[in-house]
Amino acid sequence: MYQPPRGNGSKQYSGAVQPSAPIPQQSSTAPPQQQAQPGNISGSMTTGVCICCDNLLRFPQTVSCFRCTVCDTVNDLRPLPPPGALDAYMRSLTLTEIQRVREAPAREPANVDTLYKILGDAFAYHASLNEGFSNGRPPALDSPGIVLEDVRAAYNVIVKSDPRAIIAVMTGIERLLKRPGRRLHSEHDIKFLMIIMENPLLFNHGNEQESAFNHEVLGRAFGLLSCLSNELHHFVVNWFMHLPLPIFQRRVDLVNHFITYRLTRKDGMREQYQSDWGIRSAARVMALLVAANQGRDEKLMISDFYNTVVDYYDLITDYMRWQEEMSGSFSFCQYPFLISLGGKMQIMEADARRQMAERFKEAFFRTALHGLVTDPFLSLHIRRTALIQDSLTQLSSKNIDLKKRLHIEFLNEDGVDAGGLTKEWFLLLVRDLFDPQYAMFTYDEESNLCWFNNISYENESEYRLVGIVIGLAIYNSTILDVHFPLACYKKLLGFPVGLEDLKQLRPSLGHGLQKLLEHEGDDVEDTFALDFVVEYNAYGEKVRKPLVPNGEEIPVTSRNKGEYVERYASWVLNDSISSQFDAFKEGFYHVCGGNALSLFKPEEIEMMVRGGTELDIQSLESVTEYEGFDPNEPTIKHFWEIVNSYSLDMKRKLLLFITGTDRIPATGIQNMAFKISYMGEDSERLPISHTCFNQVCLYRYRTKEKLADKLTSAIQWSSGFGLK
């Protein structure tokens, strides 16, 4: 069951309790056992939690309802009966009844105002709206018991009706949300919230007054949804899960629009958002949508949940507050799906810089106070002829501090590392570690992905080195050319893996197991002739490994095929490579362990490690800076014409030549630095690059043909820094 984080947590209740406002007593025949269970704090006063903003309030023990002084919601401790004046035909809304109201001006002109009032009252009372549009079945996990198609059709009728009908409906909904008339204890009690969430008028923001009103209504709906019990949240998540994808997308957009509006339009939000009940409620509702998305067949992308306005807030301070008050007041880091990948990288880089600065200061004071010579950098001295050996030896040293800024020196070569040598070291080391001759990883030709070799002769230290390298790349904001499946990053973050992940890594095997699962009939044993054993080749020899004790003697049947598939997938992804992966994970967490990592989803870690693959030259040109050149002069125009004429492979080689990697940053080309600098007039020399600065230096070559020849030669011949 999904349990969304509680933004206010225990801290909300440890402070002063808010007094509630007095409410006129309502008659009720509800039995005493339906009252809330308040906590006694004095002889005549008690406390209770608001059903909309979750704040703790104090009120007299004798009242049957109280008004929240934070969000102005009236909390009824006993169900409030609907008024007797409500027309019988409006006690349970249907599409037919809504259509009758729309036709009223023509058919019943004398009763128009009365009908509009009745319509508004129907939307204002829990009993009438909650019983409306029923499909005749009680709410269940797969359905709220509502004909949602009729609800949408009814709203379409209302939208096309007289403006007085629209006003009646919207004001009725506002009245209901400000006073639901009962505590929301069961799945039947919350059907009306699903009906309100279908309202397309909540997207309308024609003028400032209308926009403010609609966002007030939305905030109350989100508040009620967010404060439901975990059991009811389980129902809501499943109802969201069954929505058609376009409608589900609209739910996500609606929540994000509300958050954006509140952050940008409400005064003082930059300093006070952490105590705003509306932002907290919307974030919790988005958490329910994220949980629903994980269970959907058709999923939205992670980026669909990002709210770009959040990135403009002080995320570093938000992160530090979250670190200090892990269970306290609201912070965006509690709901990281709202923060874009760029924002999360900003947090991780700031946390890395902070730790690096601490290590630098420690090294300085050791040197100054104790005369101990300590390198403020993580300095590696590498021979190109012994790349893996030197890297493994130095990174495995007990005295090594991996939290420092990486600094590479290739022995017997000129060059000061301002970032370029580090990029080249990563590039060359990854190529060697993943080289098939070392047999540390296996490759699937169908998926072009690699996985840990369960029969590798390499010891665990090499796998730990790979984990350290992946961690250092993230820590030092460097992109790597590695081809792990998403399952690798899911395992790193503790997410479960299974058949769907196996389909990505080894498509033929995964789809074969899927066909076994989908096979109907009791002839599985005869058709597939399988037992609980996995077979694999170990250097030319066939090996049979039981998946369970005595697996050789247990046939796969229609009854146990699910267990067989589950165990087979787990063996490939977990059991067979446990020692290799555990060493890899240890190395990774030795560098990247910390709370900042928990903000990321596996897909985001993959993007940080590998970067993006979509190389758009026009976008690259739009972000390029020029030093000594005018962007409209012939040399620059020729440069871009030449680059655009390159094949995709040559474009990637160009990017590698200039930036040290053939991939773009995870946040896209628009966030990439790229510079073309003037080096002199026409020359026979080749262009040079400074990969640490993503900079290419050109001469003002006399002709386009000469520029093309020199640039192509520089790209193809570049390796190491000896050329410069």
C-alpha cells in the first residue's frame, strides 16, 4: 500500500495548538461512536486534526463541528444531513437531470432560477453528489462506483449552459469542499472527490478573479484528498491507475498548474512555502499520481511530473533543511518527483562541492598545523600502458579520499588537468574495463546492453573499481559510455527487478518466458519440457544450475510456471551475479553514498551516467559562444555547414574531440557550454580543442575546403595530448 509522506509530521503537533473558530451547532442524529477520537488537553477543551489542511486544532468537547483557523474548512464530527428542501430528483445526480437543467430556459422559463439553485445545492451537499452517476456497484479498487463517462458528459453539458448554471455548480462545489459535512472514513465517502476532479472548469482561468476562485477550489480538493487515510489512498491510487492516459496526464498537469500558480501568485511564498498547506496538499496528491503511474501499463515519463518553477527556488537550502529535519516541515526534497533532473544535479553537485571544500580545508590545516603534506585533490598518476592497474592500485588505497575533486596526470605527458584529462581518463578506463577480452561483462547482441559476467575470472576488486568509476563520474559531472540496462540502476537504488527488466536486457529470453506465462491449457509440461533448472555455457561447457533444491526433478507445469519465471529472472538479474554486483555497489556507494542520491529515480541515475544521445547541431549552434570570431563571418558559417554535412558518426567524433565525450549532458544541449575561439589568421596548423572548457580553437582558414580538411584531420588524429 502506498503511504505518501506527511509534510508536517510530528513537528506540527509539538508546537502551540491552533484554536478553532466557533460554529453554530447543527442538529444531528448520528450516534456518538461516529465522532472523531480527540485528545483531551483540558477539562472542557479537546484537539482534532482538520480534514483539509491536517493542522491540529483545539475546540470545546461539546461541539459537533469546528472551523479550521488555517484553511477555513468546517469540520463536522457527526454527519450533516442534507436539507429537506433539496428536490428529490436532485438527491442523486444523473446525466439526464443535468441535461434537463440545460434545457430549462426553453422548456421551463419560469422555473430557471429555482432549477439553478437546486443544481447548485445538489453539488453543494455530500449525499447528493456522492450518490450521483452511480454504476450500481459499490466502490472497488478498480472503480470508484461511478460512470465517469457520464460525469464527463455532464460537465460538457454544464460548460455549454447558461453562465448562471456554471456559477451555481462552481459555488456549490466550493460550499461542499469548505464543509463536506462528515469525516471521510470509507471509500464510499470519497466518491464525490473523483467527480469533482473531472470538472474541466477547474482548468479555466479567464481572468484574475476566476483564476483565484478556481485555485481556491482546487486547493480544497487537494487538501481533502491528501489528508485521507492510507487505506483510502490505496483506493485513490488504484482509481488514478485506471484512468485513460490523456485524462491521467491532465490530472498531473492540473496539480502542477496549481503548484505553479500558488508559488508565483501568492505573496511571500519564496520564504514561506514550507508552511503553506496548499503546496503540501498538492505535493501529496502528486505523490499519489506518481504511485499510480508506476502501476500503469501506459506510463508517463518522469519528466512529466517535474515542475520547473520549483527549480527557481533555493533548492540547496531546501535540501539542507530536509537533511536537518527529515521528518519535520515540508520541503520539496520530500517530493523529489517535482524537482527536475537539472535541479537534482544542482543539489548533488552542491553537496559534492561542500564535501570537497571540507576535504580541501582539512588538507590545508593538516599541512599548516602539523606539517603533514596532504594533497587537496584526488590526484591519480596514470601510465597509459597500465591504465587499469594504476587506477585500481591508487583508488584501492586505504588512505585515498574519494570525496575530493579528481585530478589526473598521465605520466611523461605535458598537460595540466583543468577537466580535460579527467574526461579522457574516464573515457579510456571505461573502454578497457568493458573490453570483451577482460570478460568482466557479457553483451547481448540483440539489445546492445552489457551485464555482469557470472563466470568471470576477475576478482571482486575489479568490479569494485567499476563501481568507483561510475560514482566518480557522477560526483565529477562526467558522462560515461557505458551500456548497462535500467535494471543496474534500479538495483543500485534498491528497487526490485524482474521479468520486464530481463526483457530489456535479453529480449529473446524475456519474451520466451512471457510466452510461457501466457500459455493456456494444462499441457505446459509436454509443450515446453522444462524443469526448475537454468542452463548456461561456461567457456564451452554446458552447466545446469537448479533454481530450487532438487530442481532437476521438478517439471514446470501450468501451476508452477509463474514461480519458474520469477526464479529464472531473479537468477539472471540477482542470484548468479550477487558477488560481482555487491562489489560494484560497494564501490559506487563508497563515492556517492548520501541522502542526495535518494532524490533520484533509476532512470535519472542512468541519464546522469550516460548522458543524452540526441545530437541536434542546430541546438548546439544556438548555445555556442564565440571568442574573436563574429558568428556571421565566413569561417563560422563554413564551420557549421561542414559539421551539418558530417555523418552521425563524425558528428559524435567531433563532439568527442571538443568535449571529451560523444554524448550530451543529461539536462540537454541547452545547458551545455560550447565555445569557438579565434587562434589566428590562415595557417597550415590543425585546430585544437580544450576539452576541459568544451572549446575548439580555429584559424581563419582561407577556404571552406581547407577548413574541412584541417578540422576532419584534427578529429580523426586526436588521441591524448601529445598532438598539441
